Amino acid sequence: MYKNHETVKKTVSAIMLMLIAVLVVLYARGDYDFTFIKRPEQEKTIPKSPDETVTEPQDTEIAVKLPPVPAETQTEKQISITAPEILPASSLSGYKITNTPYSADTHMLAEVTPKSELSPYYTVSKGKVRTVSVTTDARGSNNATENFGEGELPFLTPYFGYIIKSTPKGKLLCSSDLTVLCDISDYDTVGYCDLTGHALFKKDGKYYYFYDGQNRLPGTIVLDEMTADDASEYDGTTEPNALYLVNTDSEVTPTLSSGRGMTECTVDENYFNDISVNSTYYDRNSTGIYRLCEYRTEKRITNQWMIDDYNNALLQYQSGLTSVLPQYVEPEYEIINESFHWWYINEDGNLATNFSYSKAFEFSDNGLAFVIRDDKDEYLNKLCAVNKSGSVMFYAYGTSLFFTERGNAKVYDGHYLPDTLGSENTGMLRFQNGLCAVRRKLYDTTNGYVYISDNTAVVNSSGQLVNLPANYETVAYSDGKILITKAGKYRYMNGDGSYLTPLCFTDAKPFCEGLAVCQINGKYGMIDTEANTVLPFEYNYISSSSDGVTVAYKDGEGWRIFAKMSNKADAEKTVNPVLMLKKRLIAQQLKINQNQENNQEY
């Protein structure tokens, strides 16, 4: 009996030791917590990409040192309420309007003399106005929605270098000096340009751009000007391997009129997935890598029997059994399924990566782009940053943090797409100076899958968070400057962690083209990226720069127009290779059609 008792004790002890060992392993993995032990918060680890074994040359990641947390006692430049004298644009010989970022060394802000009448009032008409509202759901996620309703329209609104003049009789499209170009009362602004660079308008579901009757942008494809002879341009050249991924139904102009006015065009709306900031400067491409949207369809021919009859009749005609040439029968299709996939191509029209994506954003100057992959289980439907070879450089999902204030709850990190694509998300998902704004969510699964944080954050090219001083929140990041807020006031911070301005603004907008609109004591002014005042703080309203054009309104004095001008030549705009692929495919199809017609006549 005693021996049996000893055996039972040994067995129980062994089981207890095994159980303790299992619990220790689970604790080390983060899958179990002891209530009497406080787990320290773990640093984020960036998971290794499965693509690191790719044999092709890998891009070198640009190392960015994480900036330190700024000290509140730091001395920053004080903001001047006044600004240097503003000269008339007509007096600046050798200068021209530009959308390049403002620099005091090469740029000047000049006043434009208007060629048509200005109103002394801020608004004289009503129209469709966009607003954004944010609500927080039961799980703690902030959901933004855009709404369109009738409201008061500013008398002047810049639009990609144009100015829209809203009058009681309707809307007029004007040049930067307020020369009236045409009536656009029946058109809505889109907020985007097509791949050629035309500022887009919409009417009755169709897209349009303004054509002055003489000058066309490089890369413009006009269908009724193309012939089968255009295919000879490509004789003896190698076919790009992305050629048949493009479709020829979009990004073309059916016809150009001889006079000036609104011209209809076709547009692929899938390219409208970037942030709209009303400036073509941010559409420039210096990386040599471009997005291509592939439209995949699964079709079924619905008139196959008619095609079979035609082929039989054609065979009899060609064999001399009949003298009647049958009329050609066009196949009629029914779309069974459709989907969109994104690729990256180089300037030659060849694929730059071997991966396709369900969503893809433009490559930034540091060689990184945000994508949502559709071919990897680990990354399926999740936002990650890739290099030019397609390798994943950082990926926030699955990174676990432990919050002692939530009872050592295991909290997961993640980057998400913004709900809206307006200027409220300026700088989102595009690196500048090695930093980028992202929408960051932290969700707690221990206490019932709830979001404990949903806000804008700034990360470097390794995915590490930029530190903010205590009690500050990020509003936006653009042009290398972080706009932050605390207790209802705003200030700008440099990417290196130092303060650019004091906490002195009661309202502030993100930098755009090197200039930012901000408010002191109820009056708006404009500063550059060195915190120099370029427009004095005396206006009731100032627009952000739009392809070099800014408008401002002051009670009692009315409207003024300013142009950002430079004596330095702009870089030549490159034609998007997607357009070159479309033009080549259209020309080849015209030649094929011509050959078919010749064969039928034979």
C-alpha cells in the first residue's frame, strides 16, 4: 500500500511539472498570461518576407533614422504676421507659373491681375458641396463618409491650375488670370486627372476635359486620327510583355473638335484610388515604375450559331460554290464575370514585378509602394509595402503588443486604407523624404475584438513609427512636414523630429506644393517649409496651391489671385507607358481589321 502511494505521488508530481513547463512555453509565446506577472510591452518586430529568397537583384532599402521625440522646451522659429512685399506677376521677367514645391531661392509668390470682374463677396451662388463626417462604431473604429449637398460656393476655386468662377448665372472655367474659357455650369469637377494629365470634369455620367483648339498634351490618344498605317511605327520592335494586359476602351479621346471647349474622353476610374490633392505635381513619376490596371473578363459568345453559318458560307464562297459574299458577323458577348488586377510596368511597357495586386499605389521616390496582394495567403487582402522587385519590406499585421493598462491584453497592429480620398488624407500612403502617413489601427482580441486606436500615424521605410511628443495627434504628413495638433491648436514638425513652428495655429492645412495655409487670431496666412510667411495673416480664406495658383479673400477688400512662379525650368513631363501600350494595341487592331476586310473582299 505504501509503495502504491509513493507511485501516485511521483506520477502527480511529473504531471504537475509537465503542466508548468507547458504554461511557461505558452507565456513565452504570448498565448497565455499570469495575472500576478506584469508583461513588459514588446517592441514591434517586422516579419521577414517570404520573397527574400528571390534570386533577382534586390533594391537597397533607404535607411531612415527614427527621429527623437521633440522636447517642449525646444526653440523654434516664430511666425511673422506680415509678409514681404508681393510683386505683380507681370513684372517678373523670366518667371512662369509652376507646380513645383516652393523654395525661397527659386520661387516667388506674385499677384495676378485679373482679366475679368471679381466679386467683393465671398460667395454669390450655391451648388454641390463636399463634406466629410466621421462616426465611431461599437467596436471603436472611426468611419469617415463623404457627403454631397447644396451649399455656398466660394466665388473663386482653383482647379489644377484653372480657376472656377461661381456666379449667380452659373460656373465659368477660367485661366489663372481669370480669362473666361468656357461655361461649365452643367459639369462637376472630378478631383482627378486622366493618365494624360487632363483635369477632368463629369456630365451625365461621361468624362470631359477642356481643349483650347490648338495645344494637346503629350500622349493624348485621339481615336479618329489613328489609322492602320500607325502600326508600321512598331515594325521590327519587340512586343512589350504587358501589351495585352491593357484595354483600349479607356484613357482615349474619341475625337477633337476644331474649336475650343469641353471634349469628351474615356477614363478608367480604377486609377482614382490615390489621394486627390488638386495638384498634378504629385502625379509626377521619377521612379520609372508605373501602375497598370488589368481588366479581366470571362465572356460567353451568345451568337455562336450565326458565326458558324457565316464561316460555312464564307468557305463556300472561297471554294467557288457560291458567288454571294456573306456579310461578316460580329461576335456578341455576354460577360459572366469581371475583375480588376494591378501590375507594375517600366518605361518600356514590360512588367517590373511578377506579382499582381488587388490594389496598388504609386511608387515613391524611396523605391517603395503600398499594395494589397491577392496571391499570397499570408498577405491576402492586407496592406503592405513592397520594393521594386515586389518583395515585402514591411507589414504591420500580426505584430503583437502588450498593454499593461488593459490587463496585459494582447493587442494587434495593422495599417489600413483610408475611408475617403480627399485632401483630408493628404500624404497618405506615399513616401516623401523617407517618411509616410498611414492609417493605423490597434485592435484588442483578448477583450472582444475591439479597436483601441484608429488614427493617422507616420512611419519610416522600415515601418517604424515616428515618435510624437506627449498628448499630440498626427493630422497629416506632406512635403516632409508633419502637421500635429494638441488641445485644439496646431503646429508643424520636421521629419527629423524638430519643431518647425510653435503651437500657435487655431487652424492649419497640410503642405501642398511647398506651401501651407494656417490661421492665427482668426486670420489666415500662408507659410513655406522654412516657416517663412509668404502671405500675411490678414485673410478670411486662402486656398491651397493648385498647380501654382492660389486665391484669397478678405472682408471689405474682396478676392485676390496669386501665382507661385519660378525662374527654374520644370522637368519635362514623361508620357505614361500605359498610354503608349494602348496606342500600340489600337494601331495593331486597326491593321488586323483592315487585313480582315481585304481578305473578305478577296
